Amino acid sequence: MARVVCVHGIGQQHTGERELHRSWHPALADGLIRAGAAATLGADDVRCVFYGDLFRPPGRTLALGDPPLDASDVEEGLESELLLQWWAEAARTDPAVLPPDARTLARTPQAVQRALNALSRSRFFAGVALRSMVLDLKQVRGYLCDPALRDAVQQRVADAVTGRTRVVVGHSLGSVVAYEALCAHPEWPVRSLLTAGSPLGIRNLVFDRLRAGAAGSGSPGDWPGAVEHWTNLADEGDVVALVKDLRPLFGERVVCQVVHNGARAHDATRYLNTAEAGRAVDAGARW
């Protein structure tokens, strides 16, 4: 019967609910301390929704010469366009990354390979294998473009929210999941939404594909259900959070704040242990 429900983002297919809880719960509790909040969070007050296993294929026997994922596996459309946008944003914030030129932005196979090569040298993707970058792109496309997968993820959020839930936290792709869940369930008693490292503001690729309202009856940009307070956190160097200010798309009620996460700009716990996150949780957690 958690009061705070958390929704993870991309690249978590090899973790699980309990692993996420072990890092997210203390980070949220520290954020409350940084904010000087009176509210406290016990372990049972926080529940982490896990859906990463839905992206993890079943085991199989490798065929002879079965290759790992590479640039040729990046599909045209959402995957390649998002990759090129990540590259442009990484170049904007990281002097070590050469920016794409007009010729590169033609979205050719060579452009995809150059984008992957450039991102592999960036601070943001330091230590991230090419295979993992391609898988991250496929997870975003999978959620946004596969209705059955989307429904399965949404059901896991619905199963976690109860009559005692007052705060929903969404990180990365999880912010998209959380937003859609709250739009679909205005009857939930959730007061506060905290999004961090969110891609919600990316027009065409993400924003325009949002499913708002019950059975998609609403429009992208609708206010998320009965939420009273929405705080969005972004690090200036977070490539996934391409658009830091969500207000032009979702309205002036969204409190948009830039935080500083150091070398791990997209790290969930570095977002959650900030005073800004603590104030957002406290706004809804006055139970």
C-alpha cells in the first residue's frame, strides 16, 4: 500500500523491483532531508514498478555467427531520428563530441554509424556499449509504437497505485509511462507528479505520440489527471531530456527546474536525492 509509486526508465531490463527499491528509496528519503521536509519515507511507503522484463527476450541457443546489435539494427523512423537528436544534444553540451552537419542529418546508414561512434565518445554515454545504445532506442520505440506492450506496462502501474498513493515518480521513459497512467486515471488520489530526465518534451517523436486520457480520449499536453503539483527536473547535460522546459507543451503549472548531477547526468538517484525532488515529494506526501 505504497504512498509513493516509482516508475523506472530505459535500460533496466536486467534489474528488478527489489534492486530498484534498494537505491530509489534512500535517494528519495535523502531528498526529503535536503528539502528540510517534515515528511519521512519508510521502506514500505515506496514501491517501484518494474516492467524491464517485458523488453528482455526469452533465452535461446545462439546460432553460429549470430551477430550482436550494431548500426544496421537501428530502424528508420523513430529510432534513427531519436539517435540523431541525442547526437546533436550531446554535441551541444559536450565539447568532445563533434556536431552533426547538414549532410549527416539526412539519416543515411552512414549517419547512424557516425552518431553511434560520436555518442560512444561522449561523457553522457561513457562506458555504454553500442549494443546497449541500440537497445535503449528500441525500448523507446517499443513502448510508443507497440499497443500490447504499452498496455502491459500501464497495467503494472495500475496494479501498484492504491487509495493511499499520493506521489508518482517517473524517470526517463518512466516519466512518459507515469504521465499516461495519470491521464488515464483521473480518479487516482495522486497529488504530486515528479518527472526526472524526461523525454516528454520531444515533439514528433515522443510528445505527439502520447496517449492521454482513458483509451486515448485526450490530447498530448493534457494535465495529468487529479495531480495538483507537477515538478520536472533536468540536468543540462542530460541527453535523454532533450527539452528541459515542459511548460510550452504542458502549461505554466509545471514547475521546471535544472539540477546538477555531475558526470552521471541521467542517473535516477542523483535526481531523486536533490532538495528539488524532496520538495516535490513533500508537496504530495503530507498524509
